[in-house]
Amino acid sequence: MLYQVYETQRTLMEPFVDFAQAAAKLYSNPMTPAGQNPFAQRVAAGYSLIYRLGKDYEKPSFGLTTVDVDGTDVAVHERVELDKPFCELRRFKRFTDDPSTLTRLKAQPVVLIVAPLSGHYATLLRDTVKTMLKDHKVYITDWKNARIVPLSEGSFHLDDYVNYVQEFIRHLQAKYDNCHVISVCQPTVPVLAAISLMASRGETTPLSMTMMGGPIDARKSPTAVNNLAMNKSFSWFENNVIFRVPSNFPGAGRRVYPGFLQHTGFVAMNPDRHASSHYDYFKDLLKGDDASAEAHRKFYDEYNAVLDMDADYYLETIKTVFQEFKLVHGTWDVRNEQGLIERVRPEDITTTAHFTVEGELDDISGSGQTEAAHSLCFNIPKERQKHLEVKGAGHYGIFSGRRWREIAYPAVKAFILAHDKQPQANSQSLQTATPAPRKSSVVSQAAAKKRPATALKKVASGQ
């Protein structure tokens, strides 16, 4: 019901928001009678702020059309390579007519960036992609807003997330022989699960996996985000944040964690900072500081654009990652594409190089949460493991901004380049491994019925 109320309110406010936009333009134009009023600039700034606070924020575009590669301007063409019901595998293909540059581009490593499905769109990693494009072939998981996915596509579970990642890795391996994987924040957990399952089956695993600011072990240095997830019961989340999509969207009737509720939570974490930022925007407009005002618009165009998450995926993430800590306890079972149950065993990974990155001041994933992955992947040789703490960086600073470009990225680039060859299986690691008894992969008919038959069929057929 809350979702319907929110949409009704937004619809009612839309004419006033449009009026505020028009009034801001009218009073900011010195060629109009209104614009010649001595208070015109102040009135225009006020209306502009009202418009920014009330407008509906759509999914931003990546907007990456060119990239500088060693002093050469290279064209970038963005395209969807795989289209799944809840995600697109998006490629940023680079083009140049300079022979020497083209030779360098062809020899560069292939990287799959797994973006978070935790409220914001994958465009939040625009700076990550732009920086990586200088030295890598780049693909990214572009997660869809659940409210636009029809119910006929079935539900989306945490297991499906893991299966999607494996499918994308296999796709790149078939095309390029192998690839590197970078996961930022939330996907560090399902990415580790995906690669663990591939290793357990004896599949070729990625050359390297880089995990940045993720809740591998949320018990370490818990943040406000962690505490909320750990201190509220599972039923509390199900009863208080899950609603059905209204009838005016393609996904009408789907149970979701709405984006507007997530946005409210984001703002509530630092209300004073956001209030101050909006007031600064108002003052920048009064001063005529167009550069600062535009920087504010760009940030909030991204920050305020949020998506709905499928309820099953969201609730299972809360339970698996933040309440039962199944990954670190070794009790996480995932249903694969064929509907069979498999145990997640990070200790089965032996050849994939492993790099973890944390921000010293991260208030989303606390200190030690990402580094904990190394203790789970204990059969990866020590010389193929590395950890970096970026001093002075918060959560966003490890994948966007100056510290990302000057500190984190050079380390990530060097690590990927150093492990851009498939190593031989380390026989000593395999001999010293002490795997626990495997859980049967056979699923009873009763267990199989827990998931919609149509959804299982779609996953099994790779649609």
C-alpha cells in the first residue's frame, strides 16, 4: 500500500515540480521581464532547488564515448552483449584507426566488473569503468530495476545472482579464453560463491578476483548498515520494507524493496551533510558559480537514482550475509542452473589470484570485512594473494575519485597484469587441502517445488 501512496503523491506533485523548473528558467533568463527583477537570481535559485528536490530521477547513462589511451583518443561504443531478465552484461568496446594503439588494445586483459545490486544503478561505477578502460577490455553487470521486470519472468533469488555471475564468466572465457573479475561492495559475497562453485566442479576459474569494500564477514567492525541488518529480525524486514509494484509499471504485482525507501535510508545516514550540500547549491546559484552547481547536479543525479530490488533476493541477502553469516560459517548452499544444491567452498579455489581492497574510513563495509576473504581462500598460494587499505578513503573513495585513480587503481592494474596468465594447478596446495565432506547435490522433488518451475526452466535454458 505504501508504494501506491508514494506513486500517487509523486503524480500529484509532478505539475508543481514542472512549474518550479519552468519558473527557474524564466527568472534566470535576463532577456525576460521576470529575469530583470532585482530578486530574480534569488527566486530562480529557490525554484531550481525545489525542482531538484521534487523531480523524479531516472537511470543515468554511462556517457562514456571516448577514452584516452596513452595519449590517443579512442572511441568507446557501449552495447549489451547478454540480456538476462534481471541484468544486462554491458560491454564498452573501444575503436581506433591507429595501428599501434589497436595492437595494444588487443593485448590488454579482459575484466568483468560486477556492480552492486544494492540500491543504485551500475552507473555509480562510471569512474571505475572510465579508468579501467585505459588499460583493459571492460564488461559490467548492469542490473535492472525490478519494477520493470514482468512477473512472467519469475522471481529473482540470491542463487540466481550467483548463477548469472558464473554465466557471464563462462561467456568471457569462451570468447577470450579467460578473464579477471572485480566486485565492488555487495557482490563480493556472491562473486566469491560463484568462483568457489566453479572451482569445486573443476571448471576453469578466472585469472584473478579483486574484491573491493564488501561484507565478506560482516561481524568484523560492524557499521550502522551492518547493525541494522543484524539487529532487526528477518520478519521485520519482510513486514516493513517489502511492497508490491503498482499497476503503472511493467512489473506490477512483483514484491520488491522499493528504491524510494532505500533512498530514504541513504539520506537518513547523513541528513546534515545532505542538507548542507543543498544549501551550498543554493548559494552557488546566487554567486553564479556554475561549475560548483553543475558538480552538485551530477552527483545527485546519480545518488538520487535508485532501483527496486526483488524481495526474494533482498531478503535472502539479509539472511545469508548479515544474519546467519553462511559464507564464513561454511553453511551456504546454492541452487545451480539445473536446480541442484551445491555447497559453497572457497577453500576449493587454488589457481585464481586474490586481491582485496578496503578504505580506511569505510562506513559501509567496516575494516577487515573484505580482508576476511583471504582466510576463507586458504588454498590460494600466499604469493598470489594481496590486500590493500587505502588511507583516507571512505567507501566510495576506493572505486571513484582521486584516491581510486591515484592509489587503488594502480595497485589493481598491476595485480591484474601480474596474473594475466593461467597458472598450473598448485599440487602442494591441493595435497594440503582438507575438504569437508561434500553435501549431496541431489534435490528432492519437494525442494525443487520451492522455486517456480518457469523460473527453473528459464535458468536451465540460459534465457
